[in-house]
Amino acid sequence: MPQWIKTLVRYIDAFNYRVGRFAMYLLFVMMGILLWSSFSKTFLLPSLWTLEMAQFTLTAYYILGGAYSMQMGEHVRMDLFYGSWSERTKAWVDAFTIFFLIFYLVILLYGGIESTSYALQYGERSPTAWRPQMSPIKIIMCFGILLMLLQAISTFFKDVAKLRGDEI
């Protein structure tokens, strides 16, 4: 593999690793929000923002953690035949099927960018009583989809390197 590809893969993997490790802690943020929600409903006036903020935090958690999950090989995979294949066969299949994922992620990113630009242009708000701006969570979603796309490209290069007998 050319050196620039190896460098690109290392940078993508390092960045996604750090973002994924950060995203892990969003679960604790969400738990704190839900704990506050329970406390405020029991002892104070119920908060309008807690449920929706917990949903936004959970969305950021799994969107930002997607690339990390793929990098660690912890994503869900149909393992009926895959587990019994050789490493070379797995690399061939992964190198081929990653194009479907890349295609899907490009379409998803395009739609996300369109939706985010709409939210920014028109000041889109959630139709709930709290009425938060939708653009921050949509920006986070686009960023997470972009990271997943970059990780898919990194995985493709690693599979090609494995097929060539080289490791990145």
C-alpha cells in the first residue's frame, strides 16, 4: 500500500478512536439527565426539556460511536456463514460489501446536509413544548455519518491490504 493511504488510515482510525471514547461518556450524561428528570418530577416541578434532551444525547451517543464500533469490529454482522470463512475470504467479502455501505452513507450524508441546511436557514424547532433548535443535533448527526463514511473507507483499505498480504 502507498504510504499516503497508510497515513490516511492511521489518522482516520486515531480520530475515530478518540471520538468514540468521548461518545462513551455521553451515556453517563444521559443517565444524569434522566436522573434529574425523575428527581424533578418527584420533588419539584417537572422539567419540559429532560426527555427530549435525553433523546438528543442518546442520538449523539450512537451516531458518534458508530465509527468506533466499526473500527473495533463490534457492529452487528450476520454470522451464519461469515464465522466459518477464512480471513482472506472475509476480506474479499468485506472489500466488496463495503461499497454498499459507502453508497448508503453518502446518500444519508447528502440527506443530512440538506436537512441541516434547512434547519439552519429557517431556524427549525422541535414541535414539542420545549421547542429546541434542531440544527445542533442535525450537525452532530452529519458529523457522525461523515466519521462512519471515513471509517468505511479506512476499513476498505485495510481489507485490500489484507488481501495483498500487507497489514496497515
